[in-house]
Amino acid sequence: MSAVFAAFGIDWRLLLIDSINFGVLLLALWYFLYAPLTKMLEARRQKVAQGVEDADAAAAKLADIQHEESILLSKAGAEADEVLARARKAAEEKGRTMLAASEAAAAASLKEAEAQAAALKAEAIEESKKEVAKLVVLGMERSMQAGK
């Protein structure tokens, strides 16, 4: 074998030293570069995986919140419709009550006005009768004075 090395001009001692140097360089690079780089990449991969999991959890939570929001909004809308319907019904009932009270007050005022008109009419008729009676008495007095 040394004849083969000699034929190609290779010194086996230099080859052995170069192999040892290459091994030492390989170990140094692996220890100082490859191992820390591998650890850093693994940590980064875990952070990215955690970020994806967190994003998925946040998306699921957002979907739940949106679902709950839609349920609450539909309940609030139904409740608002119910309150509005009750308010309208109460307003209609109050309107009817006020209308009935107004009609009753108007009827009472009308009856009172009719009663006052009847009283004024009776008073006017009474005064007219008295006036006619005075005129009759006056006329009779004149006729009696004229006949004398």
C-alpha cells in the first residue's frame, strides 16, 4: 500500500494528520455551530407550532363569541319587539280610555249646557209671561181710563 501512496505522491503521515485535523474541525463545527443551530431551529419550530395552535384556539373562541353574540342579539331583538308590542297595546288602551273619558265629559258638558239652556228658556218664558201680564194690566188700565 505504501507503494501505491508513493506512486501517487501521497505521504501517509500527512494524510493521517490531515484526517485528524478534519475530524477535529468536524467536531468543533458540530459542537459550536450545528448543535446550537439545531437547538435554535427546534425552538423556533416549537414557537411557530405554538403560534398556530394559539391562532386556531383564538379562531375557535372568536367563532363561539360571534355565535353567542348572534344569540344575544336575536334575544334582544325579540325582547324589544315584545316591549314595543306591549307599549303599543298600552298606548291604544290608554287612548281608548282617554277617548271614553273625553266623550263622557263632552256628554256631561252637553247635558249641563242643555240644562242651562232649558233653565234660561224657562226663565225667559217666565219673564215674558210677567211682561205680557204687565202689558195686559197696563192695557186694561188704559182702556179703563179711556172709558172713563
